[in-house]
Amino acid sequence: MSLLIRHSDLSDAFPNGEFANYYRSDWIMHMIKETRSNRDFASRTIDTARWAREQVKRQIGGSQGVQMS
């Protein structure tokens, strides 16, 4: 979880897409999706994953090239 927060904080700190290619990595999107869909996590963790998803989308310019459910 702390890795998810750190990636999202980095995206928030550089909102102009400076790390866009990095945020397109499959493992990042997979980690967010798995966290969001795992109901064993606390609601705060799931909310953080939703926030992380928004940060990643912002970093890569919206939902361009991103498939999340």
C-alpha cells in the first residue's frame, strides 16, 4: 500500500505528465485495480486506490491508453 501512495504522491507532485511513460506500466495499473477490487482491504485503502487511479490518469493525460474497471 505504501508503494501505491508513493507513486500517487509523485504523480501529484509532477502533474504535467513528466513521468507519463512510467505510469503506463502494466504493473502499476494492475496494482491499483487489484487493490480497488479486493474487499478484504479497509475502505480507506480502497479509497486511496481510487485516488491513486485518478492521479495516474492525470499523469498520463486522462484515460488515454488506460483500461480500468
